[in-house]
Amino acid sequence: MARPRRRLPIKSVAAIAALLLWTATACWHAFKPLPAGTHVHGPAVAVDTASLHFLTDVTSANFIGERSAQAGIHAATLELVANAKDFLLLDYFLFNSQPGPLGELRYEGGVRPVASELGKALLALRAEQPQLPILVIVDPINSYYRRSRLPPELDALARGGIDVVMTRLDPLRDSNPVYSTSWRLLMGWWLKATNRGRWPNPLNDAGPTLSFGALSRIPHFKANHRKVALTGDGAGSLVGIISSGNPHDASSAHSNVALQLDGEALRPLLRSELAIARMSGWQPRAANAALASLAQPAAGAQSPPPSPGDSTATVLTEGAIRTALLEVLGSAGNGDAIDIAQFYLSDRLVIAALLEAARRGASVRVVLDPNKDAFGFEKSGIPNREVGSELIAASDGAIHLRWYRTHGEQFHSKLASIRRGDRLWLLLGSANFTRRNLGDYNLEADVAIDTPANGQLAADVATWFEALWSNRPGAQEFTADAELYAEPSQARYWLYRFQEASGLSTF
């Protein structure tokens, strides 16, 4: 007589089904197709070297503690807005006067009202050119993830006849699948991010209370992290600024870098930005209806033919940034010089590439933010202190590192400079060198420049980096020795590795 088959208890079947559903949901949203306009690797387009302008914001202190700041990016952005022709498109992660989590600003000397200054410049442009297409794209963090609610600066723009688009983040891949998958299955399908709530605001203690639906969207850690300003030159070509800085009052003391350039190299970025706007539900006003046509090159708008001494510019977004960076690092060796300046450095592929380049004989110098300051809060130092210690130890001291001395603000720059023979390859923009920023999760925008090493752009970048590295001029103390924030703890190192791999972190 056959023995009856044992059946799994209903609870076990339900548990297995739930696990399979969770796993399938997590895999889909971590690897689903990327939306249009992302992972852009534009062509290398010849540009006039004289049109490339390296812009910096630098905040430092001298040896007796007096702070000074030099800001060039915001001024250049205001000038670009004032001289806009054909159209104007801005895309910023942060565009507001919000003071940060503590509800107040705690920088010596205060901050600059950059958000209202840019807002006034945009409204003045709208009054001067009523028919000019103007589009502003921002991340929903500016509204504290509330539905259909804009901060005052952006609300004034919308009421003034300017298209303001809040980026829709759901189509992006999940970088924090542990949280995001559970949220999708348990809360996301019914929990709404309403405009009214009663929960404390973790992003601004002086800001409005939030609904639980809005609060629940914060730990996804998704973002449109781009910092882009684009316009036309009146002759069918483009002018743009690609930056690491935001028009955000609480960030106005941060140290940042940017590049201003013009030409057809920017056309793929314009197409990308319009795709992001359409993904986010953008329905242009009548004045902006023709903006989409500008994504295609105008008749007669051609780049100059390349020549051996030319510079080239390549627009890179999201994961294409990592691909290009790893390719150049992978070819660096004896006699080459690599300079890195980063707010966050944690991507394992980039770290491995830097170590391999140092083993092949390349000179590698790294300036990092110590990850201790965040709008009044003191941070733990993860991941940079752990990564900095790893780079030095794993390279047997071949990689040299210094820490930027912050005083409440952040060293927010994102730059890689690689000199090979008579050429300089420069990468800068919005992307930190982290899994989230380089792995096709956040929206990011960078530009790569290949230029003569004896040219003005290369000289400007070298002068900036040498000043930080060597504390020149002598009255300023930009950076400190690696020992100041060395972190040899293995427990903290493996905590960083877990956070980087899992996405359970803000970096």
C-alpha cells in the first residue's frame, strides 16, 4: 500500500510564496530596464579649448581659524541665465532655501541666499523674454516628497509662468532593495504622500509636518542628483554648466567644481533632460511647446573638425560615468598622474582601479571630505575614512591622501583628473564615486574632457588641486594629513562594505 505524500503546512506554503514574491519584486526593480534619457554616453565632440572654463567654489580657513570663501559657480550660472537665448533648462537636486535638518544654519559668517537669487534671475528673464521656453527640473526632496507641493522659490517660478517639473523617481531602479521591496509590497500600493501630516520633518525641523506617506519615501534614497544649466547661443548651438553644486542656501558654503562649455557635445544632455521631464509628466506650456525640437541639431550647427591639438567633450550620465572612468583608469600606468577630489568615494570597482593603477606605477593623489559635517549634524565618517585607510594600506603607501578641512560645510567636489603624456582627461559633474551614483540608480550628469596638458584648462585644474594639496597660498589651510582621520577599525570597514553593497545607506 502506497504511503500518502506529506503536504507542506499552509503556513510554510504561504511563507515560500511570500519569499518568492519578495525576491521577484526585488530583482525586477533592481534590474528593470532603464527609462529613456538615462545611461547616456555621448560622442566625443571637438570643442574650442578657449570655450572651456573651470569654475570653483572654495571655502577654507587659515591657521588661526578665520574662514574665507570664493564662489564662482553661482555667479557664472546667474550670468548664463541673464544671457539665455533660444531656451533655458535647469536641473538641480536641491533648489530651495531650506536650512537643513536642525531648522537653522550653523556656519560661521552665515550663508548666501542663492535659491532666491537664482529665482529672481529666472523671473526677470521671464519678464524680459515672455516667449522664451524655460524649464526647471528638480528632485522631490525639495517638496519633502509631498504630492503637488512646491517650496516658496519654486512655487513663485510656477506662478510666474515657468515650467517646474518634480522628477518622478519610481521608474528608476531600486538602490535600497531591502527597504524598497518591502515598501512596495506592504505600503506603496495604498500609502499616499499627501500634503498634510502630523509627523516631525526629519529634513527640516522648522519645516512643515509630514504625512506618513511622505516620510515613507525618504528611505528609498533615490534621487535626481543632477546639477545642470543649459541654454542656446542664439545661433543654433548650446551653452551649458555641468556642476557639483546646488542653488541651495544651506549648501552655499560648500566647496564645489563645475565646467562651462559650449557646442554640440551638449546636445545628448539636452535630449536626456527632456526625456526625464517627459517621464515625470511634463506637459509644456504653450511657450515651451517648441523646446523638444531643440534637442535635434539645428541646420548648420556643426562641430569643428577634430585636429591633434583639439579638446573633446563627452557627456556621460549614470552608469556610463563609471564605464568611462574605469576605462581611463585601466590604461593609466608608469609616468601618469591621477588626482581625485571627492565628497564620497566608496565604489568597489573604482577603488580596485585606483589600486591597480598605483601598482602599475601611476602617481595617485586623493583629496576627500572627512564625512563629518552635514548641515549642523556630525557624521560618522563612513565611508571615506574607511576607504582612505584602505587605499593607503592596500597600496603600501603608494597612494597619497589628504583630508579637506571642513568647518560645518562640506567638500562637495566630484572630480577626477588623469594626465597621460601630453593629454589631460578630466571628469567632473554631479556623481560621487559610489555604487548609488555610478550604478544606474540615481540620475547623474558628468562631462569628460580630453584636452592638451599644456593648455589653460589643464593649468587651471592643476592650480586648484595643488593649492588644496599643498595649502598654498600659505595663509590658507585647505587640507590635512591622512593620519588626522585615519580609521583602521575592521568593524567599521565591514560596516561600510555592507552598506555599500546593500544600499542601506545614504551614500
